[in-house]
Amino acid sequence: MATLRNVYLSIIFILYAFQYVHAYSYASENGLRTLIFTTNSYQIQARPSATVVVNITLNIITFNSLDVRNQALTTTGYFTLRWSDMRLNWSNNPTYNSDIDVIYSDEETVWRPPLILENSIEDISVMSDDSIPIRVVNDGTLSWTPSGIYTTLCETDVTFYPFDTQTCDISISTWGYTANEITLNLDTSPIDFTYFKENGEWRYISYTTSDRDKGRGGNSFSTVSYHLVFKRRPVYHVLNTLTPTMLLAFLSCMAFKLPPESGERIGFSLTVLLSYAVYLTLVADNIPTTSVNTSLLSVYLVFILALGMASVVLTILVLECHHSDPETEVPPWLLKIITILTVITFQQRKGQSHLCCYSRKRNNIGSMEITKEKHQSPNKDAKTMDEVHDVKDTITNLSYTWLEVGYLMDKSFLRMFLVTVLFVTVGLLLALSIGYAIH
């Protein structure tokens, strides 16, 4: 029994010693580093091979902001870069391959690909981060994860603001080394959203990628791009911009509903006009100062602003008619304008019944003239023609007082402005809805 116990303890000791021998130790790593960087004379300036293939993955943590006015996308995240350097391969070395699987180095010790964020608007220097180690596996595979807050150019389209959809690019390119010396490839999963947090203003939709060689200084350089699609969350802008402007648009029409005797019509019209000027300024502060594309909301605001200006001018004319001397006669040209306004706004005109009677009489007279040679005498024809002239004189002598002119103008302008604002507003909403749906 004692012999078996001794054998058992011996086996345990041997296994423990074997494990200890092949476990990680400072001496083993120190010897490995001496072998690689000193004995083998590792040169950091020399690239590992004729063509180094670098696989890239973009790990996004959050999209901090998408500034439409300044056309800038700010992203927090990090890149995962993988490449192979066979000078760092110790998998076939019997001394170290079973002890150490991985070592860590930095960009001051091992070669790394010099990359730039090509469309950066803050810093276009070579990507660098001394605090992040480079992981080196025993088969010579290196991986590096430089992190940062990246601000890149995003060419925005504000046509359907605030229901707009934006496509922003993040482009990475090699610096110094041509495409034949360093080739950038997108990894199997080009973008990683493991730690992604949503943005409160913009909703991430999808992405596409592309890789190409871009010419620069007579040489071609490898470039990869991420095309990110965002859609604005419009609730805030609908409540604070779109809805107030539409309500003010209908409110500007109500100036023609105020009684002229109140004395508040001009002040009301000017207040609404100034409110539109303020909202036009607010919208202009949120869109880029570019003429490549124009916001439909800006066009709508300018149109309503023009209507507000027209309502002020027309209100002044109506008040002038209301306060004109009732003894003076209304000019014929103004009567013609009143007649046109009552026709296009479907109002009942003064003396409309007389016109109907005149129309019926004219038809009767026309039928009578056809048979007058057979059934009427010359005296009866003269009497009929006198009746026709009396009806014409009655229609010609129809007149309006200045108060009636002001009342008809108010009623006509109210209907015209309401219909115009309604159609323009509905058209804007349809255009914004269609643009938001198709993008």
C-alpha cells in the first residue's frame, strides 16, 4: 500500500513539474524577445513582406452627433487591424512555442501599417496610439485596436428636412505605402456593433462598404470606405418647428376676419409676419449654407412669408376702402376687380337675380326675333327692345358702397388665402412624407 502511495505522489510531482516547466515565465518571454528583436535583428522600418495585407473592422460604440449645418459626423469607436509578420513567428521554435502563445508590444517596437482617416476634418495625421498594445500571436499574426473620437466630413442633403435621411462616409487609406505595398481589405464583419449605443437625434439604418485604389501624387493608394445611412428622428422638429409654422400660416389668414373697426388688423398682420421671420431664421441656423440643394421647409416658409407680406398690403387697402368717404363713387375699375373676386371665390354677386332675369329675357327675346316677321308687328318689336335696354341699364348701373367693397374684399381674400395655405401645406406634408418613405 505504501509503495502505491509513493508511486502516486511521484506521478503528481512529475505532472506538476512538467506543467511548471511549460508554463509562462518572465524568463521565457524575455528570452523570446531577445531572440526576435536582438538576435534576429528585427528592423521596425522594414515592412514584413512585399505586399502586406491588412484586414480592417470598424467597431462603433456610438454616433455622438451628425451636425447637418457643419456637415460633420462624430463617431466614437475603434478599428481592429490585423496583418501578418513572419519575422514574429515562433510557432516552430521548440524552446518557446509551448510556453508562450502571445506577447504584447507597441508601435515603437514592431512595424505597423501607417493609416489615415482620409475624410477627417479635424486631424489628418497617421493613426497612432501609444497606450494601446499590439497583440502578437505565435504564428506571426498581429492585431491592433486604435481607438478615438473621429470627426469626418458628411455631405448632407436637407431637401426633406426635418424628415431627411443622410449617408455619411468613413474612409481609411494608407499613407506613404502604395497599393502594391499595403493592401487594405475589409474583414468578414466590416462593422461590429457589439457595444453600440443609439443616438437620440439620428437613427442608424444600414451600411455598405467599398474598397478601391485612389490616386494621390501620381501613385495609387489602397482605400476602404464605410457608407453609413442615418434617418432623423423627426418628433422634436415636428413639435418645435413644423407644427408652429403651419399654425402661423393659417393664423395669417385670420387678419381678414378681424372687424375693421377694431383697429388691430395691421398689428396682428405684422406680428404674424415677424413670427415667420423668426422661424425662418431658426430653420436657417440648422441647415448648411449651400446652394447644392434647398430645403422644402425653407421654400414653404419663404412662400408663407410672402403671403404674410401680401396680407399686410391687402389689409391696408381694405382699411382704406372701409374708411373712404361714403359720398364718393367707387371707381369702375375697382368694381370690375370686385366682380372678378366674387366670381373666383364663389360668392353671390349683388344684383345676381337681375342678371338671371336678364338672361332668361334675352333667351326669350332671341326666340321671339326668329318668328317676329311672322307673328309680331313693328310696334311690338319696338316695345320688346325697350324692355331689353331697360334690363341692360339696370345691370350697368349696379354699384357698391365703400363698406360693401371692403366687406367683399375681406371675404374674398380670406377664402383665397385659406385655400392657398391649405394646398401648399398639404403639398409640403405629402412631399416630406414621400421623401421620408422612399429613403
